[in-house]
Amino acid sequence: MEHLTISLWALVLLVAVALAFDFMNGFHDAANSISTIVATGALTPKQAVIFAAAFNFAALSGCSSSRSPRRSARGRSTRNSSITS
């Protein structure tokens, strides 16, 4: 039983480290995306920050581009919907 407890703590520690890394990596991604837009002159710094904040909020609220093309309005998959077995 002690071996299982040690394994559980190791798993919890690894998950915590992975979440911390992902959180910190997000800061770098946001800074890189804003600096690229500003450096190219596409947007002003204020516009770039507002643009990044809007899309970060959309991602946080659950808007995902990976799910939307595969789902119809009724929630069924649209892939191979005309093919029946």
C-alpha cells in the first residue's frame, strides 16, 4: 500500500509541474504573438493587446475551433453522415 501512495504522490507532482509549465508557457506565447503583430506594423500596441485579450477570453470561455467544423447544429457529427452501414 505504501508503494501505491508514493506513486500517487509522484503522479500528483508530475501533473502539478505540467500545469505550471503550461501556465508559464502561455505568458510567452501571448508576448510573442503581440510583439509579432506590433513589429510588422499590422496593429498598434493597444490594438494588439485588445486583440490578444479578446481571443484569450474566447479560448477561456470554451470557444474551440477544433470542435466547430465537426459538429452540426443538432450536435451530431457531420463526417460521413450520408454513409450508412
